[in-house]
Amino acid sequence: MAVHVSIHDVSPAWEREVDVALEMAHEAGVRPALLVVPDFHGRAPLAEHPRFVERLRALEADGHEIYLHGYYHRSRRWDDPDTRATREGGAAARLRHLFAQKVVSASEAEFSDVSRDEAVARLDAGERVLRDAGLTIAGFVAPAWSMPPWVLELLGERGYRFTEDHLRIHDPAGRRSRPSVVLNYASRTPARLLSSVAWCRLARPARRLLPARIAIHPADMRYALLRSEIASLLSWAAGDFAATGDALFS
């Protein structure tokens, strides 16, 4: 089965690490999709880094797809006034929030708790930033792969042909989806790092039945073990790289 490669959290905040990840991918013969964050954590506005934007345009021209990856890649606190509507969901909403923000991510599941109006506003703003930068948006991926099911409908209305979550890939506009195994690493704690390495090794055989995704995060580049594991994954997938996300539906 085909294997799609992407680099998440593409932002001036991670410029050095993104360059290292790109070098590894290019050495393996793949042009990964670039998941661009318009203003990472509210402190790295893309528009204020023209050299980085120029680099993204060159990479797109060289065959890299550009995906919108949230807007801030940061969620609100539970006690933030703007989470009032979420808090009204009671204990179940609180558990969903804790799982998305503390288990799945380090308070980075930006689209997990948003209202529809807020999702529309952030998509509008993110699309505007990337288009003003001269980039073509080929897909959307929610930070931490976490979003309510209704976001798929919203993306479909906007004509998006590719998005993904932990378990599936989706063509919102075409109303298609299929299971897919995702291979990625977590470096927040030593235990997470080692368990994610074990998962990626054990999950490789699933590629015989399902299309696979290799998701590289800039923080991975800070660890020699993860750089080695990613190089091994890229070598394992060589010859079956999907040039685009929607090729996984073929």
C-alpha cells in the first residue's frame, strides 16, 4: 500500500528543525506535504517572515503540497471565558477536553473544542494568510488530528479534498473516507518517546492492508533516536511514496 509523508507544524518557529526534516525526506526521495501553521502559538506570524514564505513557495513549486494546519496550533484553557459553550456540555465535555488537551496533545488540539462560528473564523483567517503568501492550499489537517465530526461537513462545503484524523483519511468534498495507519512519534516525555517508537515498529505490517502515513514533527529532530527511527521508516517506505494525500484513496 502507498505511504504518504508529511511534516507537521511548519512555521518560522521551527525553521531549523523543518529544514533538517526536509533534508532527511529529500535524501529518501520523497517530497512530503507541508502542514503550515499561520501563527504558531500566536508568536510566529507567517506574514512577518518573508524569507520563510519565499522558501515555502519554492518548495511548493518543487512538488510539496501545502496543507493548512489550524491557525495557532494552540487550544484555549478550560477556564477561558471563550470556552463557556464547551463547559456547558458538562462532565462529558470536560472529559473530552482533558483527553484532547492533556492525553492526545499538550494543549495543542486547537480545533477540538471550537464552536462552528469559531472554526469558520479560523479557517477563513488561515486560508487568507496562506493565499496572501502565494501558496495553494491542498488540504487541511487539524492540530493533534482532533476535530468534531461536523468539521468534515464544513471542509466539504469549502471544497477541501483531503483531511485526516488518527484513524482515517477523508475527502470531505467527495464524501469519501477510508482507514489508514499513522506512524508518528511523541517526544513530550521519555515514556511517550519510547512507546511511540515501539508503536511505529509494531504497526508497520498494517501497511499490507491499509495505506500508511508517516507524520514527522519538528520536535522529533531534536532526538538522535527519533531521527534514526524516521530514517528507517523512510527507507522502509521507499518505492511506495504517495506524491499527494488524495493518492491514498487510489
